[in-house]
Amino acid sequence: MAEERHWRFPLGGFGEVKGINDAGVEMFNSNSLRSLVRETLQNSLDASKGGEVEVEFEEYTVPFNSVPDADGLRNEILHCAVAGGDNSPAAQSFLKHAISVSSRKKIRIMRVSDYGTTGLRGAKTCETGTDWSRLIKESGSSSKGSSSGGSFGIGKYSSFACSDLRTVFFSSLDDKGIESHIGVSRLISALDKATSQYTTGIGYYSASDRNVAIDGQLGIGGLSQREPDDSGTDLFILGFRNEGSRDQVTDAIIKYVLMDFLVSVWKGKLAVSVNGTDVNKRNLAKHVGRLNEFDEDPLVSETIKHYDMLTAKDDSTKVIVFDPGDMRGVRKYAKFGWKKGDCRLYIMKGDDSLNREVTITRAAGMRIFNQNRISSSIRFTGILMIEGDKMNADFKAMEAPSHDEWSAERASDPNRAKKMITALRMWVKDTVNEVLKVRVEDQVEAFGTALYLPKRESESDGDGEHSEETLVPQVKELKQRDITPKREDRVIAINEGVTPDPDGDAVLKGQGKAKGKEARRGNAPGDYPGYMRIPIRQRLVCTDRKTGRYRLTFTVPHDASRFKILLSIQGEQGEEQVEVRSASAFAGTPRTSVFEGNGITVEGAEAGAKAQIDFTTDFPHYCMMGADYYEAK
């Protein structure tokens, strides 16, 4: 007779008493949503059947009583609160909230489903060492291939960090046609009065005291069954923890996908759907275009630059394929067994906005970390893609569980590993400096400077003989001169309509002397009525010539209730106004904007806020566009 399906929390046999600070879960608590995205996508890519992997994130609510053995789970939470082995404030706070969540009529679910993967192999036997056992039962073990991203199996804890109940259900159809499901809850140890033993703190929703998989798929919330050839895995995170709306969660997940898996999506290895919004290679440009380059996380700006680099149509992006045979120091690399094509480096030269770093990725395409200290004189950004099996295996062995650094001490041979890290870093550094170095023919002489610089020995005056110049000055006469200190309240006037004052101060026509802060707040000629023009450092670029679309970025100079941007086309004979057809503004947060004629009025912002204004005009041609900033008085 089949055993009953319900929650089981095994006894620990007078062994370890488990508290709330589960090391695996705590590792991902600082940014649980990003960790969930990063780890689940990595695991799905590891299980790829060879083609594009599709992953769905869907958030929804269901009646709590529709959760398998809801009463059994709620009772164990109450048991932990009454007889738990951890009475710390952190444990009591967690249990109090868990009781509240499990007592509500409805509960929030985050479902994560992947397609094009092998599914959880090994569910039929549940033997140690199988994919199913490593995910459900084992701790600290992993036997993924050399090209996979995960190494320790610790990423599975990220889903529990996103649950207010630390409870997740797993359902799978593997590539052999085996269907299975099981629930796992990571609570705290609680005393069983009948045996005087504490539970292990880990419970399983199973049909056997052996806590093995249950036959068949699970569909919480009406999820339809997978077709026989549609293998993959579904995660149901119970009591999904988040602090934002559904739309905010959608935007955050998409941002994290782009930040950590840009290369995977760009290569066509990964496609993601978040609450019905698709992110894939075909619409990647649209989603990158929606990122805010002034986001407080610098990786967002880096992601935008990297996308520009990977999709550049001109020769601004350089692609260098690793080839030990092309290097003078071939022995540095050949001794490690690395071959031509084991990695490739994408680099792009540009302006000061580039980070002068190279992002490291491995076969699956997930971002690992940035290599810096490459060049202090070349403005560039880049991505190193490690693709060969041998090189992947070497650096996988050095990778931290959080996938964000290499450490030679993690390898079986630390000394050899250290040499590998040094060798690859030097190849990246040498390649960047060699490929992007400033050539002599690229140097531009400032007009007239040659008249004041000494000639090289090889340069002549035209008579065939070298000329000599001295830089030793000859002092003929010394004169004493009294200098009057500059006044602190002096205002330098650069606009027309300003009359110089004999005392050295600038006086506006029709006004008295302007001093200090009052001078900056004055009615300078050319000001827009009710506003005052203030010079700013800005960046204005055309993002789509055909539609007349531009993006203006700058730092808000002062606290202002509102400000106005006036646009014009700069020409040799003067300025010509353009008509604004649409506009959207961002300054710390999205801002209300109104456009009329050639002006865009934006609600106020604090000093130092990074402002971004996207707008379209009636002029679909390249031109010299000017933008003047006016601050409300």
C-alpha cells in the first residue's frame, strides 16, 4: 500500500541541532532576487541539451490550502516556534513572520521553469551522486562538466533565501521521460517530546519515510503538465519574498538577466520570460535600450557599453582569438595545454565613460568578475570569453562558490593554478595594450605648438644642418608689481547685455551690482521668463537619426523645484529652434515632463542627481544640437 503524502521532518538522532543561520541560505540573503536569477539561470544552462535554454519566471498567488499538505507545513512552523532549538532574536523574528504568512488565505508563489534542459535525472532511484540527489539531498557536492558554471551545488540555496517559509517544491520531467516531484523545507531543529530528540530542521514533502521523489509532475496554481518531449524542471518558491510590485519585480529580474547573462543571451544560448515579458537575442536591443545608464549599480552602465561593443557595425570593436603560436612567449601558455580558440577577447576603445576593465565569462556566458589594472592611458572596455574545454576546466577549479572570483588555493595544485591565473591575466593586459596602443600617425598636433617646441635631432631648417635650441632663460630685468587680491563675490559675465563695472564687478543692465549667491540667482539677459540659465556639463547624443531621437545626460547642479531644457540647432549663421515631439525624463527616479515648442520642462530634482532626458524632434538629420539648462527661480 502506498504511503501517505505529507511533510516529514526526520529526527536527528541526538546529533546536531540546526539553527536559523543556515550558511547556504545566508550566503544569498543580501540580494536574494539577484542571487535567484543568477543561480537558477546558471543551473539551467548547465543542464542544456545543446540548444537554446528557455527559462520562465512567473509570480502569482494561490489559496494557501491548495499547497500540498498546507496544514502539515503550518503545524511544523508552529512546532519550531514552541519547541525550537534556536531562541535567538533572528530565529524568533523569522518564525513569527512565517506563522503570519502561513496563516493567510492566499500565498505568493514564484515559479521558475526551464525548457530545453535534461531535467532532474536520477529521480527514479534517488541514488547518491545523481542530479536529483545533489539538488535535493546532498550538501557541498557537484560533478558538473568542465564547461558548466556551477561547481559546488551551493546555488540551490538561493531559492530558499527568496521564500518567507524557506520552502520550495521541485517538479521535473527528465529527458528519459521520468516524472517526479518533491517539497523541501529548511526550518530549524525542534524538540520531539516522544523521543527527546531534535529534528534535523530539514523537512520533505514525500510519500515515503525514505524521503524520495513522488511519481508524477506537480502543478501548483494550475500549471499544465509537460509534454513527453518537453523535459525540464519547475521550482515553486512558497511565500515568495520581495519588497516591490509585480512590475517592479519584472523590471528587476530583466535587469539582473542583462547584467549577468548578456553574453549568454547575445550568443543565443539563453532566452528568458519574466511575467510574460520575453528577453532573447532577437529583442535584446530593446531591453538594453530601456536600462538607465545612471543606475546606482555601475554594472548597468557597463552592460550598455558591452552591448554596444558586441553589436558594433564598424571596426571599433576588436576581436582577438587566443593563439599561443602567435605569442613570442609561447612557453607561457603551451605548458598548460591551452590551444588556439580556447578564449577570445572583445575590446572597444572609447571615451572616459568606459571602465578600462575586462569582464570575464566562461562557457555558459555568466559574468564572473572584472579584471582591472590593465592600462591607465587607454580608455576601453572588454569581455573575455573562455570557451575551450581545457581552459574552462582549469578555471572552474579555482572559482569561488559565489562565482565572482578565482583563487589558486581552491585548485588541487595551487602553485600551478597561480601561474595559470597570472598567465591569462598577462595575456589580456598585453593584448589590450598591443591592439589599442596609440600609434604615431593617430597623434594630432595642436595648431601652432610646433613653433614653440625644440626640433628633434633628425629635423632640419632646410639647409641640411641640424639646429640647436636652448631652453635656458636669460633674465634681463626684474620689476616689482603690486597685485590686488581677487574679490570673492566677483561674477564673470559671459553673456551679451552685461556692462563692466569700473570696480571690476559685472553689473546687469537695469540692475544693481550682483554679488555671491545673489548674482547666480539674478535675472541674467537671455534668461527664460521665471527661469535662470545655468551652465552645465552635458552629453547630448543622437540615438536614432531617422526618428530624430536624442538622449541628453547631465548632473543637476542645484536643488530646483523644476528646470527647463531649451533645444536648438547650432549653425554658422546662428541658432535655429527645433520642435520637441515627445520627451521622458529621469533624475534619480522617473520625472514628470512637459514639452512645448523647443522646450522640455521637468519637475524638480536634488543637486547631484544624474539626469537623463530622452526626446524626439522634428529634424531627422544629423546636426550640431545645443541644449541650454534653465533653473526655476
